[in-house]
Amino acid sequence: MPFLNGPLVRDLAAEHGWDLAALADRAGIPLRTLQNITREHDPDPTTRIRLHNLAKALAKGRTSAVPELMSRIRRPSSATTNDGVPDEPPQQPTRPKGPARRQDTETTKRGPKRVASVAA
């Protein structure tokens, strides 16, 4: 999940004459969430959708400016992790499969019937 350059987002909002409450309203983001993701020290990560919504609100209807603003307000160090791996969402865990099906049954008209095991 990307991190924002909080001071830059606040400065861009101030250039438009908005405080954080006005920016949050225009971007459709709860005010407390916007405060948390734009903190200068220890900010919370945000989603790409919120990043896009913020850039769209700051672009003031100029759709061609949205990608450029997205790259500006995203913190550069959050593009990759310390290992150099891109910050992609984690893979969803797979559900474990149940136990293997019994192989010692046969099907009759009434349903499965257990076959006697052959003892060696």
C-alpha cells in the first residue's frame, strides 16, 4: 500500500484555499482518515483508490493532470520495499483442502457401500 507525501498534499490543498476538511469532502475520504494518511511522522498507508481520489480532487477536473499528481503526492520511498520488491497487495491465502477421499468405497443404488479391506 502506498504512503503519501503528507506535507505536499497539505500544501497543494492550501494552494486551492482548502483545509483538510474541504479536501476530504471533495475527495470522498473521511476527515480522520485523511489526517492519518497525511501525518508527517508515522503516516498510515493508504489505498490506490484513495490516492487516485485525492489526485482527482486536487486536479480540479483536469483529468490529464491526475496521473502526474498521483506520482507527485505518492511518497517516492513507498514505490518499493526495502528488498526492492514492488509494493503489491499481498496474495490471499488459499484454503487448505480437506482430507483425501476414501478410495475403499463402491457406489450402489442406495449410496456408497464400504468395501472390506484385504488384510495382508
